[in-house]
Amino acid sequence: MPPLSNLAVRDIETVLHPYTNLDTHRTIGPIVFERGEGVFLYDSNGKEYIEGLAGLWCTSLGYGNEELVEAAAEQMRRLPFSHMFAGKSHDPGIALAEKLKEIAPCEISKVFFVSSGSEANDTQVKLAWYFNNALGRPNKKKIISRLRGYHGVTVASASLTGLPYNHIDFDLPISNILHTDCPHPYRGMEAGETEEDFATRMADSLDALIQKEGPDTVAAFIAEPVMGAGGVIIPPKTYYEKVKAVLDKYDVLFIDDEVICGFGRLGTMFGAQTMGMQPDTVSVAKALSSAYQPIGAVMVPERMYQAMIDESKKLGTFGHGYTYSGHPVAAAVAVKTLEIYEREDIVGKVNAISPTFQSRLKALGEHPLVGEARGLGMIGALELVADKDTRRAFDPKAGVGAKVTAFAEAEGLIVRALGGDIIALCPPLVISEDEIGELFDRLGRALDKAEAFVSAQNLRAA
């Protein structure tokens, strides 16, 4: 291994990296990126990479968009900061709230601004509790998420997340957070079961959980339209229709986590529209500003807003908010981002290029390492298996998914390995047909190298 650069050494001695093996990092060091252009990133050695995950599912307009840069610069010159506490406001925040209310996938009354998806879903928990207190239902507080769901890493949102690494040794989840079954057809469907049968079983399981806990104790259910960090899991047909019927029966709020699926990713402006969801509240972040500024939002219906008015009148204030809620620079960039999506018909572009993306993705399902290639719109995943016939997974200690990402980086491609040796893909929405081809060419070569490694190490042995 070549000696670490000065930048790498400085990083190792100063930066605590999220979602990183901290011990291994001290030996390997970071990839230090210096610039980006379109769908390409360039590291400190000048090496080019295709960004295959849109950063972290977020940089939908790619790198170097001068309109977004200028929107930020112009706003910084005019009003670099103003908070929204105690009735203060500013034009970019008002304009962004108006636009979100206009395009929301359900009837929305008001928009509350945050700085991230984690803050958005943390806020969703607090608002569900606040709402039920306002209605005189102090016991209706439990929030149901799903195993393998991903909703953030703050204390409450990490509790909603249904992944082991977000809970182990963090003493999570907190009380009042429950998890129901993951609607993962590849791993969950039984022999002879149709997708609709599976959807019915998943909805029945949710119904049974609510009955067990007591309907008067369950406040809300939260779901991503397509589950992102949990493995790009696409629920079976009729799943959300059946889930909605269960929630309505017990007066349980339906929280739509659009942090990854929102703003064109699935071929509609919001994932709820693609998946047939009928939510009550919505969380957004990430592509809201194409990740050029940290911003997110929670959108709430009129009945929740009215209850919040009553409660804040009683208490003297609505005691929730962040210093950077609706930061004017972030809001200005988000307004410009939504303008670009509309002007450039980003939804139409996704529908034009996603068949090529999905075709190339599905073709990799024939690779010896791949058990299932799945995707929708401009998001996809490859689930790696030791045995394609039995769907037997590799021993997690073998790190096959991590090997694929390392080989991909060597080929000049950034992808992400998720738990269960799942390789996720989510490129910027501005990617061209030719760039899609190059992305999959590089990924194919990485898979071939990983297959050679698996064979040489005899990692398929049961």
C-alpha cells in the first residue's frame, strides 16, 4: 500500500467519519475529493469517478450547477441569515413553503423547515405526540416503523430506523417506537404466494401489531415509498393500499418519508404518487436543494395545524424549532432547485432515461454474484448471494459487498454497499444515456473482479 498523503494523515488525525470502520480508516485513509462536474467527481490525485449514488441519494442535479451557486451567492449578499423564531420570516422561506404546498402529494396546510431528513423525521415524532396531546389523547403515542426502514440518526429518527447498526450500543430504540415487518418480496415472499398475497400478509401483520399494542396507543406509521438505505426495497403491489386501510381503521397518521424518493427519483415528483400512497404528513430533504445546501421540511395537514394552534395558545408558544429552520440561503437554493426541476422537466427526463438504467441494471441480475437486481425509476440495487438458487447470503464477515465497492472505486465509480451485501445505485438525475452505459460498464468490471476474489477465497462454501 502506498504511503498516505499529507491530506490523508491530517484527516485521520482530526475527522470522525460517519458510517465508517474507524479502525480500518486509520490504515486506508480517505478518498479526498477536490471538485465535481456534472456526474463526475475528481479526487486529490486527479482521478475521475462517476458518482453512482448522487452523493448520499441527494445530488440530483449533479455538480457545478452555476444557477444554484449564484442563487446562494446572491442571497448571501442580500440576507445571509435570519431565523424564523417569534414570527420572523423572509421571502425565500415564504416562497419555498408556497411551492412545496403547491406540489405536495397530499393536502398540506403548513410547512416546517429543518436542516436534514433526520431532523424532519425527529420533528414528525414530536408533532405526532404534540398533536395527540392537543386532542386530549395522551396515551396515543406509539410510532410504527418497519424493519430495514431508514429514517435518520438523531435519537428519535434512529429509533425509527430499523437497522441493527443504528441501534446496537447506542441504547436504541427509545420507548414508544415499534417495528413491523419489512415488505421485501425477494426475502419475504413464501412459495406460491403472489405479490398481492404477500401485501395482504404484511398489512395483516401491521393490523395485528396495532391490536396487540392497543389502537388507542398508536399514533402514526412511517414509511419510505421505496426503502433506500435498507436495501432499495420495493414493496409488493397493493401494499400501500392495504396498509392505508389498516391505518384508517385505527385513526393512525400515515407519515410519508420522501427524503430519498422525492423530487423525481421514481418518475413522479414524489414517490407517494408512484407507489399509490395516501399520506397525512410528508418529510423531505436531500434533493430539495440538490444537496447544495442543508435543508429539509415537514409538511402537515390542516387538522394537525389547527390542533397545534390550540396547544400553542394554551402553552403560550409552539416550543419547537432550530436556529437554521428555513435558513434564507438554503431556502433560496431550494427555490431555485424546484424552479430547475420544473423548467427542465426533471420528471420527464427520468421517465426518458430510466428504461436504459433499469435495463442495464436488470442485465446484471444474470451475473454469478447477483441474486436479485431490482429498481424503479432512477434508483436500484444488486443483492449479492453465495447461492443464486437458494438465495443463501454470504457470511457478513467476508465483506463481499465492501469488496465490490472497492473494486468499483478502482474502476472510477462510486457506489455504496448496504447491509446484507446489497450494492445501491442512485445516480444524479442529469446523467446521460452514454454516462449510464459507462456507469454499468465500470460496475460490471468491478463485479467480475469480485467474482474472481470470491472464487479464489472459496467464499461460497456453506
